[in-house]
Amino acid sequence: MLLEALSSAILGLALAWAAYHRLSHRLPAPALVLPTGVAGALFGAFVMNTALDGNLLTILIGAVIVSVASLSLLLRPAGRLRRHSATA
């Protein structure tokens, strides 16, 4: 259990760092991005361990899926939103 939690936390931190490094212009401060990646990975590992009681690989796959989904919620639009008036 400890190995699964530690592995998923490290994986979530690596995913969050890579996302911030690649998409820093679309993400908030790293003080929010890094813990979100770790928390998402830990939650994903918990859900996969509870639901499937699987091996380490399936638990880490679940950790990656939930971590990426959590990080995607932090993304902002790339450009400015175009707003048209009702009369245009």
C-alpha cells in the first residue's frame, strides 16, 4: 500500500511538473498545479485500489487518468474569448 501511494504521488508530481513546464501560459501558479497533480494521482490510486483491488500497474494507470483529468480542469483558454453583440 505504501509503495502504491508513493509511486502514484511521484507520478502525479511528475505529470504536474511536465504540464506546467509545457503549458505554463495556460495554467495558474505552480503552487496550485503541483498539489493538484499529486492529489489527483493519490485519489485515482485510491479509487482503483478500492474498486478493482488490482496490481500496481492498474493502480498507476488509474492514478494517471485522474491526475490528468484534475490538471485539465485548471487549463484556461489559449486566446481571448471573442464576444459578439446580439445586434452584430
